[in-house]
Amino acid sequence: KQWYQRRVRGFLLSLQLCIAYHTTTQVRMENRTPLSGFPYVVSQTDENLTVSFTVPPLTKKKDLNIVIKNNSILAGLKDRTPIVEGTLYTNVRDTLWQIEGTTVTLHLDKDKPAIWPLLISGPLNGSIDPHSSFTLGELMENDIWSNQTRSSEKILEYFRDSADKGSRLGQLRMGHILKGDSKDSLPDITPNPVESLHYYRKAAETWNDADAQYFVAESYREEGEEDEAIKWYKLSAESKNLKSMYRLGEIYKERDDYIEAFIWWNQAASIGHAPSNVSLGHAYWEGNGVQKNLNKALHHFELAYKSDRTKEIPEALLEEIHGPDHHTFSDPSSAVKVVVGVGVVALIGYFVLRHFSSK
């Protein structure tokens, strides 16, 4: 009878897994973006939880190292850093896993029905996968993880562990923290620009990440190594990083190379970057790198304003185009609103006069 019950339970779990896999695969694949830096995706109900991750083509079961116990999990490729490893948030009863194509799915049947706020709550035998380590650091930093007292040293320890094990998110976070910017720094953690640059470079070189390349360039520029900064800005700009394109324009403007500056601003502006449109507006207004053209200058200032309402059209440019007695609007849509408003008032006035004249 017990053998029969185990068989039935195994069949039901297999059926649940197949249904969960096929109904959530599309959502999980949409969430798994190349730049997410997070290699596994979790979906759950009150009763069960699935963890899925991708593996190289032609991977077989024998190539995987998967050990799931009632309170811990270790999963990944053999002889590689585990994709997920650590102590589970709470206990599980039954587990099942399968590989289909390049997707491995782990199914965990929870011991007690509840939504888990996180998958991994701590290390397993002193070890934890880099992405769970990053999550724990982030939760503690934001005072979400109630099981632990907030500590800058512990937060930094989690992020460092994540970064040293190859997490792009961890490397970027370590770069931000150690750079010492007030919005990203941690209390009682001394800034270390050299180590900050080290982690930015790891993310830039390992992941070919455009944001990391931008931060590497910023670090070199702040140290006065402008030629090295230009090299990294250009690498980042190849991936359409708008901030890098804009910075290159600023650097070449400072070098009085207005033509090169115009080229970089124009690339960023064509993708909708408001500061670059402002710079192009000034270039056309002042005739730097291009022939002076007030109408094109106004056009770029208007584009900037549409993208960012803080980028107002310079009053001096409007006066130069329309004269000192011009009456125009910083927001082009305001003119339309006024015209429509005047038209409505006139129309109402017309019907009112017609009504009284008919009497």
C-alpha cells in the first residue's frame, strides 16, 4: 500500500511539474533577459515552487549536480560553480526535477503552504551561490529581510561574495559602494576608488556590459586619464549607451573638436537623449561644428523638451528668431491649447449671441 501511495504521489508531482512548466515557461523566458545577470527564475504558489535555469545544448542528466534536501538545495553543472546553492527559506516535503532541451526545472513541494519572500535564506555548509548572495545583500540593505539585523559589513560581505563568484550585479554593486557616491554608499564603509574600478572592470570585461564600461570610463576620467576613459566610453557607445555617447561629445567639445562632438551627440539624440539634443541645439545656435541654423537649433531644443520637461527652450533663442516682442511658448503644446481654448470661447460666445438675438 505504501509503495502504491508513493507511486501515485510521484505521478501527481510529475503531472504538476509538467503543467507548471508549460504554463509558466513563457513568463519565465520573458523575464530572463541577457543583462539580468540572474541565472535562475523562481515561480511559486502557496503549495509549491519551481526553480528553472538554462544549460548548454546537449546537456544530459549525468552532467548535472542536483541535490535537494528538506532544507537545502544545490543545483548546477558538475565541476562548475553551482547555479543555486544554499539553505532554503523553509522546509520542503517532496521534490522532483527534469531537463527538457536546455531548461532544467526543479519542483519543490512546500512543507507548509505559504508564499516565500526569498528562495535562499543563508549559506549551505558555508557556501552560497553568487546570485542568492546578491539577493540577501540587497534585502538586508533595504531592511526587507527581518531575520537579520542590518549591518553594513554584512551587506558588503554578501555583495563581495557575489561579485567574487562572477555575478555581474554583484560586481556593479561593489563598484558603486566602493566608489563612495552618497546615493550608493553604505554607512561606515570607507570608499576605495581603486577597488571600485577593479569591480567595474570585472563586470565590463567578463560580461561586456555597456553600463559597466561607462562606469570604468567615468572612473578613469575622474582620475585624469582621459585617453583611457575615451577608449571605454567608445566600447560602451558601441552598445548604444546614451550616457557614453553624450560624454564623448562633451570631451571632444572641451578639446575644441566640435565636429567629433557633433557626431557623438547626433548619435545619442537620434535615439531620444534629451541632453544630447540640448547640446545639438547649442551647436546649431552657435555654429560650432556645423553651419549656424536657428531653426534647427529650435528643433533640437523642442525635441529635448518633449523628452524632458526640465529642458526649456532658451528665451534668448526665441527672441533671436522672432524678435524681442515675440509671444510664444516654451511648451509647443501650450500654443495649441490656447488656440483651442480661444476657439471654444468664441464658439460659446457665438451661440449665446445667437440665442439672445433670436429673442
